Amino acid sequence: MNTAAAHPGAADANGILLLSCPDRPGIVSAVAELIFRHGGNIVHAEQHTDTEASVFLQRVEFGLRGFGLSRDELRVAVEELGARFGMTAAVRFSDERCRVALLASREPHCLYDLLARWRGGELPADVALVLSNHPDHAATAEHFGVPYHHLPTEPGGREAQEVAMVDLLRAARVDLVVLARYMQILSPAMIAAYPHRIINIHHSFLPAFVGARPYHQAHERGVKLVGVTAHYATDDLDQGPIIAQDVVHVSHRDDVADLIRRGRDLEKSVLAEAVLAHIEHRILVYGNKTVVFT
């Protein structure tokens, strides 16, 4: 029988199970028994039951030191467990780093913030590339040692541009696409290529102030809160499952520039929060909702 020791670094790594299924008795004990039977030690376990939808969701993290199954054998065992409970199950490992692509248009704040957090060790992932429809961020990418790709959007050439984008992402073996203020609408084909693996950030005025210049619209209405939302991209523009949100109070003393500055500060922190939750395998999506475990 294979052991975790057969995998480089496995002794210091954890296995992570992300599980969702119709709620019924016995799920928690069955998952715990599978891990216990093969010598695993659970280090984190969280669960949630949506009583209205009768859906059970769980994240279980356990040490691989001394675990009696190889990674492939674990996947088979979890598949068998999933068949028993009608369960959707994903198996992840803490030492298998997510490969991330950062997409940006002209605004640099989210892109630079994510790169700085990544370089500072706050985002345990591999940034595979930076891609933009403008040439503006080449120096920033070079500064952080990340390949930069400029794919301009020409009139009538959006489809070709997106095909080239997907080719680059696949060649770089990208797992997660982050729209760090990438101001282009993605096609259904692009969304389908990375389901629940494209994270977007936008202001939370929607649906109140739709379209251009939302902060100007908000200022004209005298808003008292500025907020942002990070979510998975879907075919329904800005309507995907929400991962993280935050707000800050503003007042009549704040002009449009103040609102924009406060919004940008929130965009950086909330986008980073959402990206971290994804790469640490703490998100479960069901329907158009998420559970984000701590």
C-alpha cells in the first residue's frame, strides 16, 4: 500500500476535502471514519447546512503524515463515498499551489496590490502571467518578475483576442483567472472554460447605479456607503456567486474623488480576500451562492 511518504513534501502537507450533498444523517461520521481508517488526523473541520435548500456542505482538512492512501487512492475513496451520499466532492492538497493569471485594463491598483501581496508571501500561489488589453502594465509585471502579455481589443476582433487569451492561459496551466479591474465583458465560451475559476471585483452600487461613472451617480444621490463585491464570473454580468464584500461610510463632505479613492481601497482588500479564500480551497459554490469557510 502506498503511503504519504511516497510523495515529496507530503509529510508536511494536508489533504482537503470539499463536500456538498443533500442533507441526511451519517455524513459527518462517514467522512471522519474514512480519514481515521487510513491513519489521518483531522486538523480543521467546518460544516454548514442550508436548511431551506436541504444541502449539507463541509470542508475537512487533515494531515498526510502517516496517511495510508496515496493521493490517487484517496480520490478513488472519496468518489466511492460521494456515490454513497449523492455527493459532489473535490480533493485538494495544501502543497499543490494554484497557478493564477491576473488580468487588468488601465487601472493599476488591484493588479499592483495583488502582485505585492504575492511577492510578500500573503498569497500562497504561483502568478503565472499578467495579461492586459493595454500596454500600460508591462513595467509593473517586469518589476515583479512575471510574464506580461498585451492582447489589444480591436473593433470586430474581440473573438480572436479571447481565443488568444485562452490559448495563453492553457499554455501557462492557469487554474484561476483574476479580473483585477479588467474592463472587458467575457464571452460565455470563456466563462465555460473556467467555471467558478474567474473572480471579478466591482462596486456594490449595483443595481442602483448601472453603467458609466457610478461614483458620479452615487455622489449626485448623496450615498452614505461605498461598497465593493468580489464574485465568480458567470454569463449573467456581475450576478455570479458572491465571495466577499465590504463597505465604508462616507458623508456629504466627500466629493467624487474621495468616493473613488475609498472604493479603490476597498477593491484591493476585498479582491485579495476573495483570491486568498479560493487558493486556500475554502469556498464551496451551490446554486448561485457560496459558503466561504474560515
